[in-house]
Amino acid sequence: MRASLIAGLVLIAAGIFLVLRPPHYATDQSVVKFGGFEAKVRQERPLPGWVGGALLGAGVVLLGAGLFKRS
């Protein structure tokens, strides 16, 4: 198999995984600052859905390019 076919399949699999089960990341946000005192809030946010869609689209393009070159 060509490298573009393998890379396309890997990107498609990663894109599908990210669309179905997006991972979460934590962000810290300062709520109150008073002198030396600071209160922060930690929020868990999911990875945006467009990231998985972009990986899925790139995988389809790579897979199509690999199949087109092969013919």
C-alpha cells in the first residue's frame, strides 16, 4: 500500500473517533483577584467538532488521491 492510502485511513479513523467521542481539555479562568488572593475556576471543555470533521475530510482527500494515483 502507498503511504497516502495508509495516512488517509489513519486520518479517517481518527476523525471518526473525534466526531463520536470528543476528548475534553481543562482551562483555568481567573474569577476574582484581590491583592494576593486569586480565585480560579477550572472548566472541562470538549474539543470542537470541526477538528474531527477536518481530520475526516483530510483523510478522505488523501485516500482519494492515493486511489487515483494507483489507477
